[in-house]
Amino acid sequence: MHKENDYNQPLRSQILICSIREEEAAADAVRYLLRTVRPNSKTLGNKSSSLSFKNKIDLFYDIEDLSVEDYNNLIKFMEIRNQFIHNPSCSSFTDLAKEAPETIKFLQNKFSNKITAAEESYIQSFKDLFMGTLAKLLILKIEYRNGYSEELLRFINAKAIDNFSDIYKAAIQSWKETKQQTQNEFANSEQAIKGFEDYLNYWLLDKKIKIADSIISDEINGEDIFKRRIDLMANFKKEQAELISKNDS
């Protein structure tokens, strides 16, 4: 029977905090990977239905964004965390050496140091493991976030180009109102051409801003931006309509 002061709460608390930081980094990385940044997600939030830490690590490994070494390090981190959080007999790394000797061997082999005192040496090895695995998860998060941002920007640019006819008309109108010139004069004047280019860029940027505002206000949602799947029946109907239109012409 363990007494309350046998549990080494300071060490267990430190390991729990390390675990929370890794969980947070992994969850954020998956959100950006799946293009699902909604705060009330059932699988990526803090509910009982959420994916486990191992599920997320397995996903990164399956899509080959984690090397075998990084994956094994994360699994070992998880095993150590589970021992200290769930095993009442594991209150120190010396206890861990008795409960899971293969885990201690892993720490000694992969994260060796010159500290002579066993417990302090194990703690330092664990810190090195934690820093390395957290760094990997944070890098994945940043890389997935960059991919998310780039895809979002591509959508905005493509959506703006879809409206290029309206942008062109607005630029022409602004150019005429300012310069009081005809299109022929504009075509023969280098200065006028430059002026029209400025208006074209202005209205193009204005359109991109409006699209971005629509995304922020949820008028355009994630399903419109990130095409993770194409509705099969909708695609068939589109092809049918195009075929009918082609035959009619």
C-alpha cells in the first residue's frame, strides 16, 4: 500500500506537463494536415471521442512524415508517460528500471550522458528524449500549417481569376474615370498602360481581400476550399450537363 508521499508528485507532474505539450503539438499538426481547424472537433479536441496520441503518431508514420527513428522515440516517450501516470509503483526512473528495464536501456543507448548518479542521468536522458520528440512534432505542425496556408492562398488566387472579367471591367472603368481617355489612346500610350496595370492590380487585390473576408466570415467554408473529396453524383450530373450543352451547340 503506497503512502501519498511515495508517489513523487513533482516528477510525475513534470512528466504529465511534458505529455500535455506533446499531445497539443500532435493535435495541432493533425488539424492542419486534415485541414480541419474547427475548435469543437470530435476527433481532434479534448473529448473522449478524440484520437489518441498513438493514433496521431501512427497517422504521421503511415503517411511517411515520421521516420522509423522518430516514431520509435515517440512510442518510447508514450510508454514512459504511461508508466508514471498509471503505475503507482513507478515513482522514479529507478523504479522504471525495475518495471520496464528495456525502456531504461533505450534511454541509455539513445540518449546517453556523463552524469554518474543513476536517477539524475535517467532524468536528463528523458529530457533529451522529450525535447527531440517535441521538436519533431512542432516541425510537422509548422510544415502542415505552411501547406494549409499555401493551399488557402491558391484557392483565393484561383477564385479571383474566376472573376477576372469583372475585375477587368472595374479596372477599365476606374482608368477611364481617372484618365479620361479612350481604349485606343490607352493602347498606344506606355504611361496609360502602366496606369491601367495599376488599376488592374488594385481591383485584383480588392477581390482577393473580399474572398478572404468571406472565408473569415464562413460564407466560404473549408469544404469549398479544401476539396478532400468530390461528390460522385454531383460530378456525374456536371458531366451530363456538359455533354447535353455540347450536343445542343
